[in-house]
Amino acid sequence: MKTVSFMALDAAVTGYLWDDYETLAAHKARPALLICPGGAYHWCSPREKDAPALEFLSMGYQVFVIEYTCSPKDMKNYRPLRELAAAVRLIRERHEEWKIDAGKIAVMGFSAGGHLAASLGALWNDAEAALTDGSRPDALVLCYPVISTREFAHELSAENVSAGDEAYRDRLNLLGRVTPDFPPAFIWHGGGDNSVLPENSLLLAVELKRNGVPFEYHLFGSGAHGISTCTQEVETPDEVCRAWVPLCKKWLNRQFQYIP
């Protein structure tokens, strides 16, 4: 394994990559996963960086983690979203160097990072956002995501990402931005989440169904917020919600027709 680092506009991105050995011919072009940690657009939570990165590295994916802009005063003009779009484009451009299948790039987001990932899914071809070409993810993984900036909103995330601008906040309400061009999505939420309410992901699933977008949705009967991989390593062990990891791996592999 090796690590790489690059800048996507003002965002630092770290990649964890499998080495390419001439004696192992099975995986010359692997799928890639770009992870957006949560943190209410106030910070990037360490709980949602290395732990999920290593989970999906272990299944044969090339994995990247983005440290996107989280300062509210710098949020206008879709800044974190532009950083994420630039990161996807750069990963796609350098796919040969990093042994990646350019048509199999997924973006995973936790909490506010889920809002960022879903924003790219919704706005990758939006004229006002004016994102870089080649930035559409081939799949999304949304983990207890912030979706609404109005009803059922996580107020701190909504306030931070909009920098207090009410009109901008409405543009970032993703329940009104789903179209048939939204990428296929795997979504999960803990039923005991009192921070980002499960209605966020549930109503997104309704919109995806209405628009004919392929998705898989899991609402567990329990599970608090910010539980990441649900292990002791991230100090949030949860045997019930832990099931999201193998479920997601199976879904991604089916989506990408990938046999690790």
C-alpha cells in the first residue's frame, strides 16, 4: 500500500492506494471511494476518516479522504462543493496512474459530509453551481446524511453551510433538487438519531423513488448519530448498525460489477 496527497482547490485530499504487482494480474483497475467526513460544516470529524477508509481499502478499493472547507465565512459560491467536484475530477483524470477504473468512482459522506456528497449528486450539472466537468460520481454512499436545510434540518449544519444566507440555504435544500440524473445511492440511518433526524434520509429515498433513481435504503431500529463504522475503534460500537458495512460493500460491488 502507498499513500498520495493532493490539493483540490483549497481542500487537502489523502489517498490510500493498493500497490500494483506484476505477479498479481486480477485488479489492474480498481473502483475508487472518496470519503467526506461529517462535522456540521464546522470541522471534519476524525471518527469518519481513517476507520471507513480502511474498511473499504480492505475490500480492494482505492480510497481517498477529503478535508473540505468548513469555515462558515468561506461557504458562499458552493466552495466545499467545488472542492469535492475538483477532487472527483482529479481522481478521474489520474485514474491510470492510480490504477482506478474511471467509470467506478463513488463518493461517501457522513452527516454534513453526506449533505456535501448528496449535493454533488444533485448539482453536478447545475448551471448556477458551475462545477468542473467530469465530477459526477458513479455512486453515492450516504451515512446518516443531512439532506434538508428546512423542515427536519440539522440547524448547525444548515446555518454553517449557508453562512446565514436564507436564499442560499434554500438552494442547498436537497429535497427539492433531486432529478433522474442523481447517481445511484446507498443510504443508511440509525433510528435513534436525535441529531440529524432520520426523516432526512427517508424523504430523500422518497424523492429518489419518485425520480426513478436506483437506491438501497436501510433505517435501523436503533443507532445514534456519528457512529461511523460502529466499532470500538471509533468508540461507538453498535452491533445492529454495524450491518451497514457489509450491506454497503455488497451493494457497491453489485453496482460496479466488481469481484474483489
